[in-house]
Amino acid sequence: MQRLLLMLMLSMAAAAQGADETFSTNPAQGSPKADSPADAAQPQAPKAEPPKKTEYDKLPLPRLLAKANANDVTAQFELASRFSYGQGLPKNTDEALRWLRRAAGAGQQDAARLLAVKLYNGYDVTADFTEALRWAHMLADKGDLPGQLMLANMYANGEGTARDLVQAYMWYAIAAAGGKRDDGKDEPREEQLQAAMDQRDKLAGLLTQEQEAQAQKLASDWWLSKYVPKPAVKSKTKSKKKPAAPGKPA
């Protein structure tokens, strides 16, 4: 599973690269699709250390399956990866997707990443931009930087949704500000932060002042609700009257 996670990180980073006005999310795409005169940054896939091995890598299939059926999302992701790549059992894309969706639906971010990449690029499955957008949105909302870039690109291209440059700018702006995943993993990388800033600034030239202001407010509102703690609200309790002593008027 550790090699899969490294490959997934690199694939997601590549999928988030921009090519031009259409902000390509496809790592295999070699040329821009639109007519913007400026060239977008082409960040190299960042180097990453392979994740440490876990107990799940060595689990025999019956025990792994038992854990997955008991709603252990890490076991579900490991099982999906084995089905996806034919590791220790025959490759089965349908089973891989079933377990990936189950784990991702329970909030397992690595499963959502793999789903987004597979469905966007059509790796072993029929490409499905609509579902890829769903998982990219889940990742983005959890603070996942590659997910935020991928989501912004898809809004900019109108992939899986109507083209929405305001939403695209919003997510580029959020990505450019950095942040942290909800699960504490994957600190932002400089190459991706720079790519987010470059794409945000390029997209600003395609928006009206009103649209840019709207997108900036959307990004700010999301950021404040996500990372700025709300002040505790002190509850106001009404003082209760003490009962009158016997023989005394109330």
C-alpha cells in the first residue's frame, strides 16, 4: 500500500497541473486546449517520501476482508488497492471500485484521491467527470491541496459541471493560501502553492471586477469558517428566585 500511496500522491499532483486557460487536469495532455496568450506554470511532480508500512500491508486476505466488512476504512482502502492492482489476488476493477467508494464515502481521503484520479483519467474504468468532481470536492473541502487544484481546474474547464470561473477562482485562491488536511497529512508543497497562485492570477483576467470580488468573498468565507475558531458563546442563565422562608412573605 505504501507504494500505491506514493504513486497516488504524484498522480494527483500531476492531475492538478494547469496547461492554459482551460487549466488541464490531465497529466497525459501535452498541449493547451484554449487560446489564452499566457503559458501557465507547469510544476514538476513533487518528491515525496513513501508512507511507512502499516499492519494492513501484511494482513492475510481473510483477516483484511473481515476488518473491511467491520467498517475499518484503512482495511477497505488496502483491499481496494489489492483488487485494483492484482496484489495477492486476481485483479477485479468492480470490487476495487466498490471498496474505494465505501471507504471514500466514510471519509477515507486516500480512497477519495484514488477514485478521483481513476475516474477522471479513465484508469481501468470508464471516465466519469461527474463522480470525479464529487470526490475532488470532498477532498477540497477537507483541505486537501491537490484536491483543491483539481476541483478548480474542473470548474474552469466545465468538466463534470457547467463551466464556472467564479468557483474556479475561489478554489485556486483557497489552494494558494495553503492550509492543512483534516487528517493532518500532506502539508502543502511550494510547487503546488505557486501553481495555485499563478492560475488564480491568470483567471482574474477573465473575470469582471464584480465576479472577482464575489470569488474572493467566497474563498474568504470558506477559509474563515474552516480555520478561524469561532468565539465561545456564553450561555445566559436566568437566576432563579430562592423560595421564601417559612412564615415570610414571598
